[in-house]
Amino acid sequence: KWAGSALYGPLLGLTRALERASYATAAAVIVTNDSYARLAMGRGGVPAERIAVVRNAPPGDRFRALGEGVEPPSDASFRIGYLGVMGSQDGVELLIEAIARLGTLAPELAVHADLVGDGEARRRLEALADRLGLADRVTFHGYRPPEVFVPILAATHVCVSPDPPTPFNQVSTMTKVVEYLAIGRPVVAFDLL
């Protein structure tokens, strides 16, 4: 929404100047993945030896133990899991629209989604699910600790990372994907860089 604003250019220029100043004065730069390391080197001129990649991942053994023995229900439903922020950039509306589309294309397929998390878009997403007639097929669990969300996701057939290709998503590592894999769930995601 800022792109069409008269303030966009000056704010972008100020932000880039502050970013350059931050890089120039930092003794070391800590980034979460190699994409951000390349940004720091390219846009910030930071030498590789001043950059440290520190990845974020769940405790795999703990997640496996919390999900051990939990299986998707044996009824005819196909369960889809989502974990994370529910913001406008996260693509959760695409997931809800896809579930509605599946209901039209394959009505015999009883799809249910378990969405764990919260964010600024949650109320809008709940309204979308209601509007599309999916209130009984989409459960919004809110934020939950691992002791609760790991068994929920372990009981799904597949987990999704519906984050669409955007400049931010293209360089970010989605922690939810690593969490899904630690729980042992297959993942469906956009083909990001």
C-alpha cells in the first residue's frame, strides 16, 4: 500500500541509508540463512568473514517424541496442517480458498485443516472460512505450545507452507517447514528460491 504513496521513495531511501549505516558500523553481522548473507555482502558491502549464519530449528528429538505414535485419523477425512503467523504475507487465505475449491472439485474428499497460530489476518481468515462454508472444516487453534501443536500436526496427512513468492519470502527460511519435517510430516510449499 506504500508503493503508490508520495512517501514511498523517501522512506525507501531512508531505510536503505539506515541499513547501510548499520552494516558499516557493525563489528559482525548475524543472519538466519545464506540468502541474507548474500544480501549483506551485496547490498551492504559486508565482507564474508564478518558474517555469521545462525540457523533456527526446533529440537528435533523433542518434536519426534511429542508426535510419536500419533497418526492421522482412520476415518475418510484428509487432514492438512498449518503452523505459524497468520499475516497478510503468509498465504493462509490461499490454503482456505484451495480447501473450498477441493470441496467443489472432489466433494467426496472430506478435507479438514488444522491451523495453529495467530496474527493480524486471523479474523479476516475466519470470516473467509465462514463465507466459503468451511467453518466446520477449518479449525483455528490459536497459538499453542509444542506439547499441544506437535500432536495436532502429527495427526495430519500433510502440512503446508502457503507463503507465496514475494521478495521477502524468496529469501526467508520458513521455520514451520523445519518443524513439519521434525514432526515427520510431508510438506507442500511454493517453489521458492
